[in-house]
Amino acid sequence: MPLAAGCWLLTAAGCARIHANNPPEVAPLEVPAPPPRVVDSPDTEAPLPVLLPEEPARHPNAGQRRATPPPKTEPAKSDSTKQDQTATPPTTEPPKPPEEPPRPPSATLQTIPAGDEPELERSIRSQLTRAGTDLNRVDYRALSAEGRTQYDGAKGLMRQAEDALRAKNLVFAKTIADKAAALAAQLAGK
């Protein structure tokens, strides 16, 4: 029995010490009153339309003139609104700007001196020939998927360079021929 009494005392002593911690009571927050509402009445009159200046014709050589838009008319207003309004002067259209004289067609931008054109064309053709020779040495069936893509890209660049040569766009043809030759040399070296 002394054991049961000891257990009871320990249990009773343990329960006496355990208390729930209640948070201290805090005063509730005071919520401020909402601000007063101010409601503006909408304008009863619609603003008068403003005419925009016309844009001058872009291509005076085309022989087409812009049609002037019909004048805008305002709907009839009731007598009560006419009395409230003060007399407004009639709006006048702004003067049209004078038409510009036709411009001569711009000359082609030439970055290569005229005497160097044949020499540049020969060098482009030699690069294209070299690229074609390099691509002919490559076995297309032995290439990987990436290699085939590069091969097709080099062939496409060669066609673009030849088209640019026919159009006498030598700067573009030179750039494209350089790229085609570089791709073909890389493929031939593999």
C-alpha cells in the first residue's frame, strides 16, 4: 500500500503544477470610422469634337489624292441646351501644309569601288567553287543527322550566294560565300 500511496502523491503533485498558460487579455482594437464619400455628378454636356489635321499624301507621284472626309454635323440640340450655351465661334480647319516636291529615287548604296567589282566577283566564284569541291568529297550517307543538316545548310548558302551574284549584291554574296566555304571545309575535314 505504501507504493500506491506514493504513486498517488506523485500524481497529485504533478497535476497541481500543470496549469494552462492563458494569454493576457488584450483590449480590442478600435476600428476607425470609414471616410466620408464624395460623389461628383457627371458632366451633362459632352465635349465638342475636335477636328484633327489631315495627313499629307505619302506618295504624291502615285496620282492618287486623298479624299477629304465629309464635314461632321452635330445632332440638333433642344432649346434648353441652346440657351445655356454661350455662342461659340465656328471651328475652322487648319491650313493644309504645302505638298512636298517629288523626291528622286535614291541611288543604290555602293560600298565597293566600281573598278573592284570584277575582282570581287571572281573571288566569290572561286570560293563557291572551292566550297562545291569540298562538299563533293563528303559522303552524305556517312554523315550524322547534325552533319547532314550542316551539309544542306552549306548547299543552301551556296545557292543564296549565287542568287546574290546574279542580283549584283556583291557584299551579301561575299558574306554568304565565306560562310558556305567555312562549312564545307569543316565537313570535308571530318
